Amino acid sequence: MTTQLKPDLLAHIGSTPLVEVEEGIYAKLEYLNPSGSIKARIAKYMVERAEESGQLQPGMTIVEASSGNTGNALSMVAAVKGYKMIVVMPAGLSSERIAISRGFGAEVREVGDFHVNGALEEARTLGAQPGYYFPGQFDSEANIEENREVFGPEILADLGVGRLPDAFVMGVGTGGTLIGVGQCLHAANPACWLVGMEPDESCTILCGEVHHHKIEGIADGFVPGIFQRHREEVDELVAVTSLDAITEMYALARRGFFVGPSSGANVVAARRLKARHPEFATIVTVLCDEGEKYLSEYYRIFGNQR
Ligand code: PMP
């Protein structure tokens, strides 16, 4: 019998299951990645590209701004590879994500109260110092590249020969997943409809507004460079309220998918797209991160039920 043992934890990133969460809507279970989110993919990829180019060398410190998941993922990659890690995060997000990065041995600095802007400034400034490497996920070509060269092809392989995606729906944080996966799926099916999603309360791209919302991981307070450079590749932008996202998150948990609010928002947006376009037989979306990161914020409210 062959075993699935791999010497390197990072080799277990990706190859997540694609499941039909409801008729015609297929979701990649990215919350099953090591460190619990979709961001494990780009964390590994950005670090390895920087190692190859010599930008990142042994003894250096990685510093990145993150609303949580990229920070957690880079902290894990840094722990595996022996780099020091500094995560600059806004305060006021779920305390679990701060604790997780610290658990991986990273230093966490809390800057600003909700949006990532302040943290980004601090990380960029520190990252320009000698001895530091700043991946810069919001502008990174490596972010797009991982999604186009690795994540997208995985989705096509999961769908199998002869079945192509009619649409891809994804909340916009850096925009890397939407744009990178979109480029790959579009190459396979030029008619594939690309839908970006934002919180209704803070529809920065759609209406230029920046407010508080409860869909952590997307709408970080500005239009990211990746989205600015590639916005013409996106066919449609939709908004989902935080309430709808969280309601769907709870519904997904009751069906066994223990995930965070952006996963709920993606499913809501995909379902609405399906209602508008019943001819779309195959809509692909993502369950982005695990619910454990939101225990104190959302899941702890439940007592024993039925
Ligand atoms: N959902 C969650 C929970 C995330 O952490 C992120 C990444 N910040 C996203 C969605 C959006 O992914 P991307 O950065 O590729 O747009």
C-alpha cells in the first residue's frame, strides 16, 4: 500500500475537495488547507518565489499586513522554513487570528481599528528596511500567478473532462483569487462569467464607500492594486450584506461546513447568480476559511439546541 506521507507540511497545501454545495454550485473547501484558509496557497507561493529570486534569504524577517488569514498562513510558512515573521493587523478583528499567528511563533502588531490601510503602511515601511521581506499581497504578481497556475487548474481537473465552469464567484480581498482563477477558467471557457463580491455595507469598488462590515477577509478598506490593474477582466460585481453572509455561514455549519462569513457570502452570491442565470449549469465558488477562527465572534452565541 502506498502512503500519503509527505516530508514537508507545505506540500499538503492545495488539492482541496470540490463539492457540490447545492445544485449546480460547486465550492472548493479551502478552509481545509494547513492554517485553515485559502491564503496558505499564496503564502507558500510568494515565499518560494522570493527565495528563488534571492529577495528572501535565511536569517531575514518576513513582514506582511493582513486582516488575518494571510498573516496566519505566512506565520505557518515562516515556522516551517525558519524565518522570523511579523504580522501587522488591524485590531478589532477576531481575536483567534491574532492568537493563531502568535501560536505559530510570529510577532503580531495591532495597527488601526478595522481596515488594513494603517497596517499596510507600517508593514511596507518596515519591509523596505534591510533584512526584511515584504510580500505585499495586495499588489503581488505572485498572488495572481498562484491562482492562475495552481488553484485554477486544480478546479478544472476537479470538474473533470468535458465539464467547464459557466461562472466563478469570489469575494474580493486582494482580488488575487478572483483575477488569477478567473484568468485560468476564462482560458478554458472564454464564456466563463467572472463575478466579484463585496459587502453591501462597504462596497468600495462598486460605490466608493468604506465602512465597517462583518465579512472579514474581504473589503479591507481600499481598492487593491491587483483589482485596479485587472478590473476590466471582471464581468460583474455584486454586494451581499453582512447579515446575509453570517446567516448563510450558520446554515453551512448546520450542514457540516464549519466556515467563516466570507464563505457564506460567496454561497449567497452564487445562489443569486444561479437564480438570475438558470442556464449556468456549473457555478464555482470557494469556502474560504474555517469557523474556528470566529468562535468568539459568532459561534459562541449558541447554547445547546435540538
Ligand atoms: N475570504 C477570506 C476569509 C479571506 O481571508 C480572503 C483573503 N483576504 C478572501 C476571502 C479573499 O481572497 P483574495 O485576497 O484572493 O481576494
